[in-house]
Amino acid sequence: MTFPYKCAPGLLGGSGSTMSDHLTILCAGLCPAGYICPKEATVEKEDCPRGYYCPEGSSVARLCAPGYFGNGSNLKSADQCTMCPRGSFCSRGAEY
């Protein structure tokens, strides 16, 4: 086995610019809420897209539930998804 391991998806690597800066068991921490860190050894977080929410430590974005929509990017929790207006239909992950 090769040590140290790369930081896993959902974690941020170190803040340095070289691969060795984020090849440590002491990664920089969980990916911040509102962002995704989809790949191992990630040093740059990506915005959580519209129609989704991304809690802390996300490696993938999560769709807002049926009947709710994401009214912006970088939502941090399902609570930030907005209920579909009365008389309207919102498919899962809809955005308005």
C-alpha cells in the first residue's frame, strides 16, 4: 500500500498547490456545506448546483425532494429547498 492516502471525496485536501500538500490523513477537513468535493485529493470545492442541496462533507449534490425546488445554488440543507407553489407541479430537483 502507498501511504499516505489521498483525501477521499467529500474532504478537502490541504491548501498547498502540490499533490503532497493533500496526501495526508490530516486533510483540511470536510467539504463545506453548500459545495461538493467530488474527487479524491480535491483542493477546490465546486458550487452546489440549482435544484440541489449539499450538506457538509458532500461528494455529490442531493436533489430537493418531490414537491420542493432549489431556488438558488449553494443550498446547504433540505430545509433550504422551497415548497412548490400551490397549484403547481415541481418535479424532483426542479429549479425556478
